[in-house]
Amino acid sequence: MVATLKRQFGSGIGEASTYLGQDYMVVDRSLIPEILQVLRDQEQFDYCVDITAVHYPSREKPFEVVWILYSFARNERIRVKTLIADGEALPSSVPVWPTANWIEREVYDMFGIRFEGHPDLKRILLPEGWKGHPLRKEYGIIQQDKEWVQINLGIESGQ
Amino acid sequence: MTDGSTSTTSHLELEEHDKTFLDSNELIINMGPQHPATHGVLRVILKLDGEKVLGTECVIGYLHRGVEKIAENRTYAMFNPYVDRMDYVAAVSNGLGYCEAVEKLLDVKAPPRANYIRVILTELNRLASHMLWLGTHALDIGAITPLFYTFRDREEILKIFEKYCGARLTTHAFRIGGCLYETYEGFEQDVKKFLVFVAPKIDEYEELLTTNRIWVERTKGVGKISGKDCIALGVTGPVLRASGVRWDVRKAQPYAAYSDFDFEIPVGQNGDTYDRYLVRMAEMRQSLRIIRQAVEKIPEGPIMAKVPKVIKPPVGEIYHSIEAPKGELGYFIVSDGSTQPYRVRVRPPSFVNLQALDVMVRGQLVADVIAVIGTLDIVLGEVDR
């Protein structure tokens, strides 16, 4: 499969390997969302299990966005990863899998990664108007938006 | 309103009058977050045309505790009890998924005896979860009796958990590498006794509901969703199977000791609330079947694999998922080689399944929203994490 994709997309597909029996490939940001569409239509990865991100603050491109896909026909999983810079947006995959709607909202909520073309990109778990994205590494574990807490809950601190 | 007996207005004029008297615009109403039928703190904004639902929007996050952030600041073992607090009615399943994911990352395998204990407890927990679902779902629709029956019988499962590990709900039953506790004296007898006890009880629930006219009318054809839509929306678990897709992680990618047992995946055809009810009932019987086989041939041997005292998985990442009572529960763990996970992502089945609510209730009645929330079997602790 990787060979066919490499022929199709050339050097846009970087490292493609297996770790502990699980396949993954790192693709260039410019291939999103075409590669996802191709994986769904040609390779039968019809079920988007999850979309998430990992923050590596010391890297040049600090965010790694991960799509976990599953194919019912092949009974296989694959992880597609791409690296993006802080503040860089990604095209939304809602047109490919409607399930991406809430999952992308959560990624935005937790990391501040914007998805272009998302029908309704706003916070999902945290309240609207909250400052900060908690799963970024610089966000402390007991950090909170004090101002929001004081105004909306009428208490000094949520701790 | 015009009194028909004394009025001289014609039928047509009455209608004109009604048009201004009764507002026929769309109505937005708010359901929750404090509503007994939302199974926790879920807020649903409904756009209505009379009684017909035109659209919904879920507002979630009221129970958000930042589980994924906590994970990054705890060691692998310390984070283990936290996962119990996501889907708190199926804590054993959550723990199993997490422990197995870390074991995969460490490249160790739990010994066979531990796997059998895990399967028995996890399937008991699936039963407990389905019983709680049935009781509350029936209560939402208006049948009060099943709640008492299911809670009475669920108690027997909780008693086994309590005797095994001391806790009834958030059990923390498993450890990374196997189980901490050996089965107690008389565990197998207790489980066997429970199997004999509960089989006729499941028939009893079915007697109350399966052919009950009110139940059938409230559930048949309500909240329909096709298998194709389920896959597109990432819906898993009994909801997916009730729409005719025969897929279960226990069969597709067996974990623990599931490949040793003989069991079937019940599926439905119509993808409506009634079929989801039938699928879950059949699943309860399949769970009994698995437990019966597991308890018959539970092997002797150690219950803990060789795991270092300080858990430091090598640099790398893993995705591992299990079939939780609600659907596919996955853990994506990234290790940077230290004692704490670099990132833990939980793929919660309730969160993803809840997204299908909008598709399922469009064009239906307000009362059906309650039925559909019940049939999705969500736990807000897991939706919000």
C-alpha cells in the first residue's frame, strides 16, 4: 500500500514504518486532506477512529497531528501523522469523515490548532471565552483562566 | 380560543385567527444540563417545529476534569486509577484497555491466568453496564419496574467485585502486567452461582419489555441510523451492530484471552432503538457464555508478568483499543522514555457516539430525544473526561 501511495504522492510521504506491529506514516502537510481521501476511497480506510495531536515545544514544527484510521475490509489500522508549526492551520477532514467534526473541535480546544473549512470550529469541552489550550506543554497542570472563573462562577479560584 | 357552540365565525376564519394566536415559528428549547433523562450533565439545545425536532446541538464539558492532562503529570502506574473515573459504570473495561496499552508499549504479556481473570471481570462489568443501561433507559421511557430488577441483579456483580478487590464501582482491578490480586477463596463458585442466578433474570427483563406494546411503540422505528452513517460518524459498539454491521473488537482484533472463547456477535437489522435493545439483551447472554467458558477452564499459574518496579517504556507510541460496553475504547500513548507518559489520548466511545444524536433525532418527536439519548448509552464522565 505504501509503495502505491509513494508512487502517487512522491516524496510527500516520509517515514513509513511499523512499531510494535502498528503501521504509521508521516506525510507532508500539503498532502492533507488528499491523502486521507485516497486512503478512504482507494485503500478502504472507511472508519476514522480518532484525530489527536502531540505537542513537542522544542521542535521546529511543534505539533504532530495524528489520524488513526481503520479499515473494516482489511481489518487493519494505520496512523497518518503530519507536522505543523505553531499557528499553522490544517484543512478539515469533516468532508471525508463526518465524525471528525467533534474530534477536530476537541483538538482545537486542547491545542489551539485550527482546521480550515470546519463547519463550526469552536471549543467543545472548555467554555467559550476560556483563555489557553490546556494540552499544550507550557500550560501548567493547575493553571486556569482565573478571570473567567471569577466572572462566570463568582468564586476566587476553581482550585 | 373561540367557543364553537356560540361562535358564528366560519371554519376558515378560525384558522386565520389561530395563525396569529398560536405562534408557528421555530422554537428553541433547552434541555439540561440538570435533567434526569440526560444521564448526567448533558445540555441539548433543541430546535423545534411544534413537537418535531429540526436540529439539535449538544453542549458538553460540564464534567471535564482534564484526564489527559493529569496523565502527563503522573507515572504510568499512578494514572491507572484515573481511567476508572471516565466510564464509571464500566471501570473494569477502562482499566483493562489502559493496562493492555501500557503492556504493549513495554512489550510484555500478561500471563494466561491473569487474562482469564480479566475476561471474567470485564464481562461481568459489561453485564453490569448493560443492566444499568436497561434500567435507566426503560425508566426514561416510562417503565419503572425494570430499574428495580436490574439494580437488584447488578448488585450481585458488584458484590463479586467487592470481594475481589474491595471496591464496587471504581475498582482499579488490574495492574500493568497482570492482576495484583489472586482470586479469593470461592471466587469460581460465586461466579458460577451468579451465572445460574442471572440467566432467568435476563429472560424476566425480556418478558417485561420485548413484546410490551408501549415499549415497542416507543422504540420501534425511533432514532434510526444506517450502518453506513454509523461508520461515517465513527459510531461503534451495540449502536453500530444494531445497524447490521457485524464488528466487535473482541473478534476483529482479539485481546486478553478472547480468542479462546466461543461466542457470537449479535446484530440487528433496522438500526432503531428497539434493535439496539435486542442487541444489548443478546450481548448480555453472550457475556454469560464467555464467563461460563472462562470460569470452567481458568488456568493455574502466575497472575503477574515480569514488569520492572519503575515503569519506563522505551520511546515510541501505541494505539490499543478494546470493546468497552459502549463501543471502541482506545488509548493512544506516547512515551518519551521517562516514567511519565508524554501524552495519553483516550478515544472515548460515548463522546463519538453522542455525535450521532443529531442525525438520529432529526424529524422525530421531542419525546424520542429522551429515548435516543438512552439508547446511545452514554456516560458523561467519559464524554467529558
